[in-house]
Amino acid sequence: MAQFSSNPIRSAVPFLLGLICCTPLAAVAQSLPPLPPVEPTLPTVNNSPNNSAINNSAVLANTVSRDYASSSYLLGPGDRIEVSVYSFPEYTGPMSVLPDGTIILPIVGKVMAAGKTTDQLTQDLTRVLNTILVDPAVSVSLNALRPVVINVAGEVYRPGPLQLQDATDVTGAAAYSPPYISEALVQAGGIRRTADIRQVVVIRELPNGNTVRTNVNLWDALWSATVPEEMLLRDGDLVFVPRLPEGEELVDNRLLATSSLAPDTVRVRVVGEVTRPGEVAVPPNSSLSSAVAIAGGPTDDARLKEVVFIRMDDTTGEVMQEVVDLRNLVDTYQIQDGDVVVVPKTTSGSVLDLAARLINPLNFLLNLFD
């Protein structure tokens, strides 16, 4: 007579093993619950009109959150990193991000590093090495940052590409300080007097291919008692300084001329009865008398009572000229880039005629044959 076990669980084990062995693997796989979908790490781009930071027809771009654009440092070609895999020295050591944005690991080959933070790269390396190693403990840190190269366009004196910083070693005691917009404008020669620093635009391309545009108001930094937020720049950023709307001027041009955003000097032509006539470089907040002094001062034959001040309007193209009395070498005029100061001689006839001859000598020669 067959004997049965009194333990029902032990009796059911052979039956279950036999059932599993006789069941096809495809049926077993279909019976398993599906894996949850992997959520993307990049933010969703909002293309609604209300989400646009600036309406500027020069560049059309999608807009993402400013918090994402100002997140942790993103790796790129030229960065030097330190990869450490515990107990696996062949995967440990310094590496450089190659021009194609990758790093190279033994057996694994190329792994994309550009556009990722060190934490994101650590997760990617852990996932990749987990296929060939047993429980790899991976860490990634920065050794040196690549140079910060940006482009500055618009109302600055020297637009074009700028290298704001060389490769920066971050392993020492000195803390890394990313460059600000104001530093870029200063290295671009300073802003022109026609610049609208209330609407400075920073255009940045994100790793997902989208572009974020941020509007920065630098005018508040010149007179406000509080320190406004100024955007930190990244390698590859574009800084655009727009022009003031036609007929509009900033409230205080002298404040702008004396600020750190202004150029060190502007070019002014001082001609006539001065010691060193020609183009001179003067500080942007200088007066007419200061420009005359920088040109060596007036000669003994100078008629300071009728000095001619000539300026071309940037918006209309009209030439404006005015007679100024500089006998006391004191005036309230603020010099601007491109101004002309004519110091006539005491024996000259018409002061304005002399100015016209100096500015347009071709017309003077033609008048000789009339």
C-alpha cells in the first residue's frame, strides 16, 4: 500500500517541478508581468507661446525651464575626468573626453560622456560595466574643465568668439568660478552707447538638441541697491546684446559710461590747433576739454572761444555740429565714440567753414574750381 507524506507542501513540490518542466518557456515568459517603462531624464519641452522667454525674430528656439539650463556642469570634449572602479584597476585612471564626446574603456569601447553630469556618467558606466563585471562600484570625478569659449554678438566693440577661461584644474584648493555675462561683455571691448543692456540674451544649446534663451537685465545691476541675478556662462553659449529701439535712450548715459561694462576708451578725432592732432583714445565719460587735453592741449594760435563739436547720429545718419566755448577748458559735454573736435586758428575766417573743410576735404578741393 502506498504511503503518503503527511506534509501537504512537501507533497506538492514534485508536482510543481513537473509542471514547470513540462511548460514551454514562451508560456512562462508570457505569464510574467511586464517591466515598468523607463522614464526619460530630459525635461519635456513646452512649445507654447507663453513659455517663450523673448520674442526675437533673430533666433527661433524651444524653451525649457531655466532650472534645467542652470543645472550641474555638463561634460564636453576637452574635459579631463577620473574614473574609479573598485577592485578593477584596468578601468581606473584619468581619461579625457574625446572630440566626439566619448571616453574609451577596455572591452567596452566608446561610451558617450558629452552632455552628461558626472553623476549621470557614473550611472551609465555602472550599467555598462555590470554586463561584464560583478557588481562594479563606479565613481567619476572632474580633474580639469575644458576652456570656456563663447560667442558675443550685437552692440559690443569687438564681437566674435571669445575664450573666457583656459582649461581649469579643479583638483587643487582653488574653487572653480564660472564666468558671468558681464565678464564676456568686458572682454568683447565693452558695450556701445546704443546697447540695450536691459534685454541681453543668452542662447544655449542643450544636450537633447533643444535651445534655451534667457533674458538678463544688466541695467538693474548699475543702480539697484540689491544684486540682481546674473547668469553663469557655459562653453558654447551665445551672448547677444540688442540695439536700443529707435529714438530711445537709457536714463543715465554717464552712469553707463563709468560702469565696468563700458569700454576702457573710445576713439575721438581732435584736429586743428592742438599739439598732437589726430585720433586719440579717451575714457568714455570724458568731456570735450578732456579730449583736447589728451591731444596735447591747445596751441598758442587756438581759438578756444569757437571750438566746433561734430557728432553723427547713429540712428538717423545726420551730422550735428555745435560751436562750444572752451576758453576755461571746462564743459559739460560727454564725449562719444566717433566724435570730432575741431580747434580753429585765430586767423581763420568762418569756424564752421574750417570744420567742413577738415571733415570733407574733397568738397573743399572742388570748391576751388568753382
